[in-house]
Amino acid sequence: MQNSSSLRFELASPLLFFYRWLNYFRREFVKGKLSPIPSVSIGNLAFGGTGKTPVTIAVAEHFLRKGMRVGVATRGYGVKIKGIRTYTPREEIDPWEAGDEAAVLRENLKDAWIFAGKKREISAELAKAEGLDILILDDAFQYLSLRKIEVVLHSSKIPFFYLRESKAALKYADILLFPEGEEGERLPVSFSYRLFPENIPDSKVYLVCGIARPETFFSLFDPSKIEGMKTFPDHWRHKKEDLDNIYRMAAETLIVTTEKDFVKLKKLPNFRGGILPIKWKAKIQEFFFDILEKILEKVPLRTKIKEKGNEFNKFR
């Protein structure tokens, strides 16, 4: 039986077909500006669900451990910000202002600069002005106005109707990351990665999530321990009434949700605890960071506009 999420995507397939062709022509004709600062995009082909944000956090943490001044740029879906908002290290981020993804990044990256807003080329200019060493861009593979290193996550198991670009777009990736143990597409520079939740409870749970593919969240739990579940659209702006209903439906059961939902729920005036966010971590295959750093060392030498094929081939 199809879930409602899959059915919605299939019904929208004519629009998806148009969207994929639009992305194809954009890649042929849009020649973006070279980033003024070493920049790494973490992106994918699909509408959510591959773990871009945990990988973005893992990459940012790597460079922070090396003592570098790190910035992270996020689009900020449904935000009130006009232009780009810069958040300095440890500055609190309001999810209603900057978006849930920016708030999740702050929860995990206290010592990084966070840039929230649509125009990533402006984020890059601001990062340079702040004297940062590197900028990591969350979900920017389809953002063509800025040329940067492209790390692309792709799973061959994602249904076709979840793809915002065809698999042919993988040729524009510099590094491909694929789920550990999975067969499928490979590039000359490919590494496996693994996502794992840190804190799955062993008790009865009431599940709440507002993400693109809720089934991926629900599948983490033993069905016999799920007392109920509530879904919201992706990037949902939770209201006081939503939380009241969640507490009422869960009764005394532990409420478990995603980090994206938790950063918004805890800001509501009627929040009274009793909600556990599931934190995801990413483990990337050995030598990924060695290769990424070698590519970044070559960034100042890039003078040509990116043509077909991946950027790494220009460095060998």
C-alpha cells in the first residue's frame, strides 16, 4: 500500500518532470560566480531524506577540530529574514526568524558562524568579510549562482519520483557519498557514509514529525512500542494548539520527535518538557576528509568556469 507522501509525489509527476528539465537547462546555461572563500556544498538529488544536515555538521566539526574559523550557510526555508542574517558563534538562533535548519545547526555547532538566507553568494562574501577559513553550504547542489566544491549524497534506493534532478546530474559532483553497504552509481571519487540515531528510547513512544519523508523517521522504532503518531508538512510552523494536541494525544507516553521539530516546539509558551529529540550523526568513510582537503588546496588555482564533468578532474 502506498503512503500518502508517495502518492502526493506521483500525482505531481508532470510538475516534477518540468522541474527536472528546468534544472537541466539551468546547469547548461547558468555560470555562477566563483566563491571568494573556500566553500563546500553538501547536497543531493532528492527532496530531503538523505542526511544532508548531519553530514554538513560532520564536515563543519572536522574543520572546527582543526582550529579553523568555520561558517555554515543555510537557505532558511520560510524565514522572515530579508537578505542574509549572520549569527556569530554561540549566538542564539530563533527558528521562527532563521528557519528550523539554522536552529538545528546552532544546537550542534556552537563555535561556527551561521548564515541564514537565500542568496548563498552573499553568505560567501559575508564569510570572507568575517575572516573565516571555510564555508560549508547545507543543501546547495542546485544553487548555481555560486561555484563551489560539490559533495553530493545519493542513494539508489530513493524512488524516482523523489528526485528533483535526474541521476545524470551526478556528473557535476566533485565527491559522491553513498549509503554504506549500498550498490549503485559511483564516481571516480566516491565514499560511503552511515547515518545513525544516537538516542532511540526503549520505552513506549508517541511520535511527532514534520519532515519530507516521515516514514524514514517512523521506521526507526519498534512498531509494537509506537502508541501513536502525528505528522506535519515539512518545515511546519508549529503553533500553541499543535503542542496542546500533541500533549493530549500522547497522555503520559514519552513524546519523540525530530531535531527540526524540537527546536520549534521548545520555543512555544506551553512547552513543558517531556519531548525527546532524536539526534542523527554521520560517519563518513576513511580518507574522505583527506581528499576533500586536497581539493580545497587547489581552489585558488581554479580559473575556468565549470564545464561538464566533475571539478576534481581539473585537479589531477
